[in-house]
Amino acid sequence: MQGLLKLFLLAGLFTISLAQCSGNFTSSTQQVTLDWTVIDSNTVNFIYTAPSTSSQYTALAFSNQLITSALSLANVDAVYAGDNGAVSFVQDRWIESALSNQLDAEQNLQNTSASLSDDFLTVNFTRPIISPDKNQDLDLNTCKYVIYLFNGTGAVSSIPSLDSLGFGMFPMQLCLQYCEDVPSPSTTTPSSTGAVTISTTSVQSSPSFSSGSSGVSATPTATPTSTPSGASAGMIASILLIMIAVAIVLYV
């Protein structure tokens, strides 16, 4: 009896560990951060910050599989962004392979912005957790690996120059399948580079940035920290069930 209750307790703890309705991934080595907040049952907002210049772009990608290098990218749902001071863009793209990087025919990003300040690009976008685009988007209702690229040069649709490219993957997966409605985030979000006011921009073309220099190392591995947090009906129910299980284990 107690063995079954302990198993139930462990299962509840595992469920809580998967509920990441809001949180943060950080690579202190490469100075890359990702914040997210689930704002309703099928919408999540992301704020991604990475080193950049006016001649470079960054990318954030979701994958069902481990990716070890930029050249091994395959079947990845990506968001590319850049800001050259005159024009900024945030694009929904599908990476079939390192040789095939396509602008999605169906752009499913909303509330997009890209702002360069003090050599950091802050990218803001909202997307569906379960996307209506079944051909060029990955649903986020199952755990996904999160990949980041920065210091990209050249055309967004081509293989970036690897000389200064920053590449990495956060060691924890993003898991949103246990999230329910939570309050909507503020439209002004502080970051390490100052307050960023969210505005809606959308550029459908594939801009080309000229090569630029960068002192940021393209170390393929990072030592990130992860502090996922959040509240949902699923989490609360799991916590209550675990408390009941603990009480039974202690008193039976």
C-alpha cells in the first residue's frame, strides 16, 4: 500500500516538473536568455535576448530531437530576427535541413518586435501552442528542445558564416502541455539592456545583412541555468493530490 502511494507521489512530482507555464532559460556563458509566459490555453509569449549587431541576425528554434551543430539543423521550427537600425524583422521559418531554410507560407507569429540596444537584440513574439500550420510549425504541447543561434551573417535563407556564429541548445526541454489560462503579461518588459516596449512589426521578405565583426565566442556548449515556474489548474491539482498522498503515507 505504502509502495503504491510513494509511486503516486513520485508521479505527481514528475507532473509538476513538466509544468513550465512561465519561466526562464539562461546561458550565462553565451549571454543568451529566453523568457516565456503562457497567456491563454493556446498562446505563449516569448522574449529572446542574444548578442548581436546591426549587420547580424539571431534565431530561436524548437526541435523534437537533439541538435549538435548549426549544420545538423533538420525539421526545426525557427524564428529569425534582426534589427539594422532602419528595418527590423521577425520571421516564422521552417528549417528542413541546413541547405533548406524556408519562410513559412503561413506566418503564425503575433505581437512581434526586434530591438537592438547595447549589442544585444531583444526579440518578442507570441505564437500558438498548437499551431494551425501542420506543415511548417511544431506544436508545443509536447516537450521540445530549444536551440539558439546568434551572430548570423549573410542571407537569412542560406547557411550562416560559421566564423563568428554562436550556437547552443538549452539543456532543459520546454514543456507546456500542463498549462492552463494565466494572466496576460505586461506590454512593457524589462531586460538586461533596458525596458523594451512591444510593438507589432512584420516583414515577409528575407533580408540580407552584410558581414560584421563580433567578439562573442561561438562556443558550442554552455553552462545555462533554468528556473521554470508557473501556475496552472493541472499544477494545483497535482500539488493537492501529492499533499493527500503524503498525509496518507505518514498516517496509514
